[in-house]
Amino acid sequence: MKNGFLPCLRGELWKVFHARALYVTLAVGFLIQLYNVGCNIGYVQMIYDAGTRHVDGDTRSLFICWLSAGGNLDYYLFRWLFPLLALIPYGWSCRSEARSGYRNQMLTRVSKGSYYTAKYIGSFVSGAVVIAVPLGVNLLLNALICPAVVPPSYSMVIPIHPSDIMYLLFFNHPWLYSLLWLGISTLWGGIIAGLSMFLSQFMRRNIFILILPCIAVYFSSYVMGSWAIDDKFLVFGYYVRTYAILFGEMSVLTALGFCGGLAMFSHQEVL
């Protein structure tokens, strides 16, 4: 009976953290977050020059200025590149190994379930890392620059509405709120990266494996959120009105990436 799941998993994680694409994607994420930090340095300098915490009525609080909450160019750039950033580091791996014959070699040593599960975990980890690291560093760097004050609830620039999830937590425990949202964004990075495993079972070109999950995320976010939120893009940003929408979309895409892909993979013939 073939086993060897743990050695297979260790091998996948080694490949994830030694893939050049991971570090290229991290560099892109870092450039976007550094642009955000640079903009905030300029805003805070204006605040100090004016001798006040307000510039043109805009409260420069950490909790509305870091990358996951802002509304500037850096925020929208990271927001729309989010799925692609999660997919690039390792989304191509499963199809490439099938094409090269490496997958068939592995399946003589481990079961299909062990191989697929290890590949999925590797993809999930790669997507989670390239989202979590730039966002986490951005939050910490902005904490050195922006005042960690809670913006007033009547402010027109706060990134949350009374009907959004965790609304009271944002004002009562803003650090906890920001860390929870960082965790949610990290999970989304892994879930989106895992979609590549499903598509790899029937798509032959890596370009489609990378692009189609992005389209699926945009479309499902719009459809599932059109009746419940103002901002239709659930993956990134604070504007989420119900837990059912957030975790419903997470559950559907996770089941599609892992369970759907595993079911298809288990019925494939090994050549």
C-alpha cells in the first residue's frame, strides 16, 4: 500500500519556497505596499506641518490608511491584482508536472489522494504567503508612521459602515479588527490559489489556469454579493455585510478547488 504523504508534503513545501515565481510575486506586492507607505509618509508630514491630525477633513488614522483599508491607487491596484498575485507563485505547478511526467513518477510512490492533497496544500500556502507578507509588513510599517487613533464614527472616510460585519469591533478593538481582516485576506489568497488545482485537471495551458480563477472570483463576488453589499468585490476590502456571503463564497470556492479537483483527479488514468 502506497503512503508517504508527509514526505510528499515536505517536497511540495520545499518547491514552493524555492520557486522563483514566489519571490517575484512577493516583490510586486512589496512595491505596491511601499507605494502606500510612501503616500502615507507624505500625508503625515502635511499633518505635522499643519499642526493638526486633520488635513482637509481627512483623519490620517492607521486603521484607514493601511493597504487593506485605503481607497487610493495602491489599494485598487492590490485589490484587482489580488487573485493573480495568489495564483502566479504555484498555480502552474500541477499542470507542468503532469506534462513533464513527474506526476506519474510520484504516483508510483504515493496514492493519488496523498499527491493531490500535498499539491493543494502547497498551492494554498503559496497563495497565502504572497498575500499575508506584504499586507502584514504594510500594517507594521504604517504603524510606525500613522497615528493609531480610532477615527470618529461620523467621518466620511472610514472604510466600514454600520451594517458591515465586525462594525463595533472596528471602533472598540481596531487592532484586533485589522489582524482579523489580515487573516481573512490570507485565507482568500490560499483559497484562490487552490482553484488552480481544479482547473489543472482539464485545462492544458497554464495561462488559462491563471486567468480563469480571477474571472471566477470577480464573477462570484458580484453575483453572491449584489444583494448584500455596496462593494461587490468580497475578497479584498472591508465592505462585507453578512457572514453568510463571506463564508459562503469561501466554502464554495474551497470545495471546488479541493473536493472537485480531487474527484476528477481520482478518476484519471495514470500513464
